[in-house]
Amino acid sequence: MRPAKPFDAGLMWFRRDLRADDNAALYHALKRCRRVWCVFVFDTAILQPLLQRGLQADRRVEFIHESLIDLDEQLRALGRSNGVDGVGLFVRHGAAVTEIPRLAKQLGVQAVFANHDDEPYARTRDAQVLGALAHAGAVLHTFKDHVIFERHEVLTATRRPFTVFTPYKNAWLKALTDFHLQAYPVERYADALAPCPPDAAPGVPPLETLGFARTNLRELKIRTGSRGARALWEDFLTRIEHYHQTRDYPAVKGPSYLSVHLRFGTLSIRTVAAAAVALHRQGIAGATAWLNELIWRDFYHQILANFPHVGEGKAFRPEYDAIRWERGKHADALLAAWREGRTGYPLVDAAMRQLNHTGYMHNRLRMVVASFLTKDLGLDWRWGEQYFADHLIDFDLAANNGGWQWAASSGCDAQPYFRIFNPISQSEKFDPQGKFIRRYLPELARLPTAALHAPWLAPPAELQAAGVVLGRDYPQPIVDHAQARARTLQRYSVVARQRVTAG
């Protein structure tokens, strides 16, 4: 006989955890409540700024929308398998701080369950919802779900948050036990899922009613929902042993392509981490390399949780806020060229065109274009961070901010600020046959491979034979890398001077 449940009715609030299986908050809601309804809110506090910036065709919103249809089907099937018909997902469009307390009152629930979100807006929102629910006599319970270790779970010997990755990784691996990788058996208590009231309107509304338009998501064959996530995961498992050899080459099917699914929780982090850990313990080098990436993900999330100023437009290392970035019309023109993929550096331009066309960019290329923006063009890393935030389908504040501050040397990085990627040597090393460049820069496709990485250095006869006129078909470089590197070292010298003064 099961023990009595403390709550008669509860509400499961989905956010960045769009799956029914192995979901911490859903498990606890079903375990603690006799009846549970489920809801997702298209939060206007998040969506309105996108619409105001003209991002009506946003792949993330469409990805969420499609994944909610899948989630609704999962919940209905879970209910039917436990003898409960009429289960469905409530979807609301409005301010979450208003919609959640309102629905909780309408349904008469005593508790709302959700998983943690450490982004600055999310923490403010949750505090407001907590207060509104308390005023109505209900409680908000939140749980860890989207990382293996969060917040203060992995600390230094002096009980402080880690700020350098390698010692954090070592402590993470030391702290890990099988318990941290166990799945939550949601199905065990799924008979608590409640049918929707007859006068309710569950289900996912058309995307257009939210003010958003369809994108090329389907044309790109981007898989959504838990079913899409599982298919990608199963495919990656057939390739994971070679990940360490293929991960850096954008023309090769090397990455897992799971970042968007981990971002929106259509795939459980425990599922993938458990498999990666098991293969790592077997000595599979590719799995070890991929596990390293999962630990990086946890690292950046605990940085955001413990140093929230990084999510508010400030450098992790305050002395880097003294850097004077390029400003004015010339800087605006450089930024536009970078955004549009017309810098004259083929690997940079191909990467930016990949982002603009697909909403995805290979991880190696994210580092290359970020280094180019900050250390070749001398532009503020925040400009690049915002552009990625607007266009990456897998945008995650913690990882995006961490990556940009790493590139700008203002973040959690043991390397000095004079690490500057050379866009030509990066191209020659990681796209040696030029396959990626030719895919996204067809105007250069007929160039010999040796000339493809730096067309301005090609003999005139090769350019002519390929039908390329620099300045007409493809731009001349907007900066000279060697000169830009010298300017960057001068620009960053303010940081070195501050350190000397402080010392």
C-alpha cells in the first residue's frame, strides 16, 4: 500500500525540461500529489523582446512549439497506459508570473512543481511566482534536472565555487556516484496524472497565434521533441568512440548535435551522462572527450549560478571591463560584415552563413568567429554574445556567455589574453579540403583548395580561372590579421597594467 500523499492536487510547470520521462519535477509532483495537471507557458516576458527585435521567425520558438506537441502526446500516452483518459498539456500564452498563479487557483492545486533555472530572469520570475502562490495558499517546489551537479554541489576545499575548469572537472569526477546518474521512474506514479476538466482547453495552439512564423526548421530536417532527441542520441552512440578524432572538423559528422535537446530538456542529461561515464570507464577515448564537454556544460551553469553578474553583461573578471572596444560607424560596419559573413576570411564567413541559414554553428567555429570579432575586429564580445543569443537554436545563456568570455579572455580561463586564433591556420587545419567553406561560400567553390583559405593570396590566374573577382564576387579581407593582433595586444595592455598596479 502506498503512503498517503501530502497534496490533493498539484501542477507540473514545464520550462526547459520538455519530456515526460526521467523528469525530476514531474516525478516528485506525481509522487506527492493525488492528482497532477501539466502546463507550459509561452512567457511574453521572454517572447516580446524577440518580436520587438523583428525575430518573428525564430527557430527556438518553433522548436519548442513542435516539442510541446510531442510532449502532449507523451503525457496522453502515459495517462492511457495507466488507465487515465483525457490527460493533456495546458499551454498558456502570457506572463508566467500571472499565468501560473491563475491556473493554480483555477485548478485548486496546493503545490506547483518545476525544475531549476538559474538564468537571472528565471530566478526573478520564480521568486515572484513563489510569492504569488504563497499569497494564495500554495507552494512552489523546484528541483535539479538539467545538469548533473549544480550551484554549490561541487566546491573547492575552502568551500568556494570553482573558477577554473580543470580542477572543477577533477572534483566533478571525484564527486560523481551512480546515484547522480539514476533516472527518475516517472511511470511508477503516472496514475496520478489527472484528466483535464471538461471546460478546459488543453493542447498546443497554432504557432501563428503566438505572433511567430514558421522557419526553415522542417526544411533543415531538425528533429524536435523527445522522439527526435532519441533518434539523434542513438545515432551518436554509433559514432561516439571516434568523437575525439572528428569533433573539430565542421565538414565531418563528428558532433552529437544534441545541444538543442539538452538545452530544452527533450533529452535527459542523466541518460547521456550515464552512457558517457560507462564508456569512459571502459577507456573509450571518444566518450571521455564527450564527457568532458558535458562537464564544461555543468561548469558554466555553476558559474552563472554563483556569479550572476556574468549574465548581466559584465565581465567575469572585472578588470576586463576597462578595455576600450572599437566604436562608431566604422565599428558598426565591421559588425555588419561579421554578422553577414563578408569579412573576407572564408572560414569565418562560412561559419556565420551556417549560423544565419540553420541556427547552428559548429563548436570549433564558434571559437574562431568569437576570437575574430573580439581580437581581429576589436569589437565588444557582448555584441557577438547578443547575436548568438538571437540566432542560435541551442542558445543557452550559461554556455553562450561562458564561451564568449572565454574567447575574449575575460572569463574563466587559465590562458592569458594573448591567445588569438589565426583564422587562416584554423581553416587549413580544420577544413583542410575546404568542404565546409565550399558548402557555404559557393562563389569560391572553383578555387583550388590551397587558395581557398586565403583567396587574396591566390595568384591572379587561379582567381580568374575560378571566376572570382575579389571585391566583386567575394570581399577583400576587412582587416589584416597580423596588424589586428598587434592592436589587440595594445588594447588588452590596460588589463596587464591593472594587474601590475594591483600587485
